[in-house]
Amino acid sequence: MPKAKNLQEAYNNLVVEPLESEEEFRDFYVERPVKAPSPIEELKDRIHISDRKGEVPLSGVQRLG
């Protein structure tokens, strides 16, 4: 699957099914820099300091091994 160049292509590439092969996983995996802050910690901090009420949907994949 080619990498999306814009939001429309990204949406059209979206398939709501589990990734089934290492190749599919590699197509979507993005390496996070080692010194980068944890995205989970950043999200937690934003939720804690927000005055807005509401729900935050979360989704993700954890690679094992």
C-alpha cells in the first residue's frame, strides 16, 4: 500500500481489520525517536490540564518481541 500524501488518501487507505503480516505492520509502523516524550504521557498531561469535559477515545497497538 503506498504511503498517503494527504488526509483523503490516508482515509481511503484505512481498513478496519487487524494487520495480518509483518509486511502490513511495517507499512504502518513509525519509529519514535528514543529521546522523544511518551505520547501517552503527553496525552495524559493534556487531559489533566484541560477544562473541557468529555471522553477521549484511545486506540493503539503494542508490538511485542
